[in-house]
Amino acid sequence: MKIYKDTDELIIALAEAIRKVAEETIEARGQFNFVLSGGSSPRKLYELLASKTYRNKIDWKKTFFFFGDERFVPENDSQRNSLMAQKAMFDKLKISNSHILKVDTTGSPSEAAQRYANSIAAHFHNTPMEFDFILLGLGDDAHTASLFPNTEVLKETEATIKSDFVKKLDAYRITMTAPLINQAHTIAFLVFGENKSEAVYRVLEDKAASAVLYPARLIKSNKKKVVWYLDTAAASRL
Ligand code: 6PG
């Protein structure tokens, strides 16, 4: 757990962690497979990674981008996580489309999930889909990616992509399952704001809390420690 006095400090520390993992991974395996989070919190981080400070510090030509989850809406819909990342980072870094594996939401939600799983499996040449860095956010209800409280997808034991209907949003989501997230080399949570402090407490400290009600409790890396990047407000109940 890393706690920072404000979001700027937090974002800079996280950008540095991403730079370090990218460098080591490209050195070791020739490419960096980077899973992005959606929501509003990571926008500043993506803008920093695309800024003068970072644009030459990471070998973007050897970086592939994925999404931990996506809203089941058309590609150009303003709700799309991929559109936010496109505007905040990909366009500025001139990332080629062949390096961005987006969710194609044509057809049914389950078809979209299966297609995304196939495209990721193909990228990994059918070897285990072990991403190098997965960035996750946290909802104030302790959901992460699109693993929402009291939903079917929480029971998934397969490391894959699933669609799920989220009653409280009255919408479908496409999401990586917890087993898929947990096989990543590095997992980092980016969480700030007082409104998240209850969820942070339930996930990190409340031993009696269940994963069905607080899904981010399902995130336990098979490899290394999960790192939580928090500001003091989000950590205020710890
Ligand atoms: C999404 C996200 C989701 C997000 C949380 C936090 O598609 O919405 O992937 O898991 O990380 O909802 O969202 P905020 O950062 O906007 O609070």
C-alpha cells in the first residue's frame, strides 16, 4: 500500500512504476502488455504518460494496450473506456491501432466477450494470458473492472473475458474475470477521494467482508503483491 498526500503525487509515482515495469518487461520479453482501467480516475495518469515527461521514457512501439473492462456501447460512445484512453493518451502518442486491443461490441454481449477473449488469446499465441501490468480502479461500492457486487461473474473460475448484466446500471458490461486479472505479473489499484474510503477499508481491512459484496477482495495476484496507490482521503479509514 502506498499513500500519497494528493493525486498529483500519486499519479507521478504510478507513472514511474509503469515505466519501470515496462522497461524490465521489454528487456526480458521484448514487449509490454498493459491493461488499462476505465472510469474517470486514470485520465490524469494517461495524460501524464502521453506528456513530454513520459512520452520518450517508455518504448510505446513495444507496448500493447488492453482493457480490463468495457461498457457494452458502440465504439464511439462517450461512455467507452477505450475512447477516454484514445483521447487522453493514444492519439497524443500516435499509438497504432494494431497495438490497441479494444472490445468490439457488435453482436450480443456474450459474443463480444468471446471475441475479445479470442483476440487476447491470439495475441498471447495461446500461451497463458499473463499481462505485465494491470491497472484497476475501485468503485465506491468496491467493484473493480466490471466485477460488481452480487453478480454472476464473481463466481467465474476461468481466466477469461465475460459479459455480465449489471442490474444497478441497467446495462451490460464486458470484463476480465478475477482469475484472469490475478495471473498478471503486476496489479496496481489507483484509488483517490474520500468517497472511496469505505470501500478501501472493506477490501483491505475488514476481514469479515465478503467478496460477493466487496468484489475487489477477489483480486489477489498469483505472482506478486497487489499494490494499492491511494491518496490520504481514500486511506482515511485504514
Ligand atoms: C469502469 C471501470 C471501473 C472503474 C470504477 C471507478 O468501466 O467504470 O473500469 O471499474 O474503475 O468504476 O471509477 P472512477 O474512477 O470513475 O471512480
